[in-house]
Amino acid sequence: MLFGIVQGGLDEDLRARSAAELVAFDLPGYAIGGLSVGESREDMDRFTRFTAALLPANKPRYLMGVGTVRDLLAGIDRGVDLFDCVYPTRSGRHGRVLTRAGLEYNIRRARHVREFEPLDPDCDCRICATYTRAFICHLFRSSEQLGGRLVSYHNVAALTGLVRGARAAIEDGTWDAYRDRVLNPEEPTAD
């Protein structure tokens, strides 16, 4: 499918013009480009909302280069349907575990050496069903590439589950509660 990419930086007039010209082509979907490239989160959120509102609601809206839990939920909240990013796999290769509850932690830390629970108790991926934190911590501490692969696989599964949960919450009218629960977890993000 051919998507048009709305550009315009942090200029509402340029974004509005770009969106209008692309919408006139009646494309299968539309991408929001030129964000998540160093601007403040406030600007990214503001221009995502502004741009998404200019695009047809009955066609997919895709925010390019966004992949953290916070940014995914903020994008969904602003009307975005699709995302892509290297964040879950890049983080995984470096031992950063993402959880469906919105937390992140470093599996390489010594405290995980004797933790025999899954990476994420809320995740139903094969990695969480098969391997313990202790084993994956051992892989990283032994410089085994398998550790990064397992955490990358889990991270993608965790974000997929998170988005699946977002969809269910939107459908059953509990989106605000779901978003707030994930964005304000009970325990702080751990290194």
C-alpha cells in the first residue's frame, strides 16, 4: 500500500498544506513524518495530534519512528493507528527489558542473577514462558548473543500485547483508565 508522508516540521501551515495535498490523492493511508527527530515531547505530541486531525479517520494513520511505551500510548491517544521503531530490538540487544505494564529494566544487573521468574509476569510470549531472568542475565553476563535475541523477541511481543490491550480498552470504553495505568505504573522505571 502506498502511504503519503505528511511533512512540515513544527510549522502548522506547512503541515496543513502537506496534508491537504496528500489527502487529495485519496491514498490507502497516511504517515506522519518529520517528528521524533529531536524536538521536545510536548512539540511531538502537539504536532502529532494536529497532523492526525487533518487526515481521514477511515484510513490508517502511521507515526514514523516511535516505539517507546510512552510514545506509543501518546500516539494512540492522538489518533495514530500504526507505528514502527528500532527501540524494542535495540533495547533488547543491550539488555533493556520492556514490560506490558510500562516498566523497563536492565536484565544485566546483578540482582537478576538469582531471579527465577519470567522477564515480565504479564507477558504470554514464548520467552517469558520458557526462560527465567536468571538465565537471560547469565547469557548477557557471558556475552552470549542469544540473550539479546531473546530480550528483543520478548520486547516486540510485550509492545504487541500492550497495543492489543490498548485496542481492547478503546473498544470497551476504558481507554483513559488503561492509558493512565500503563503510563503511571506503581513502581518506578528501574535501571
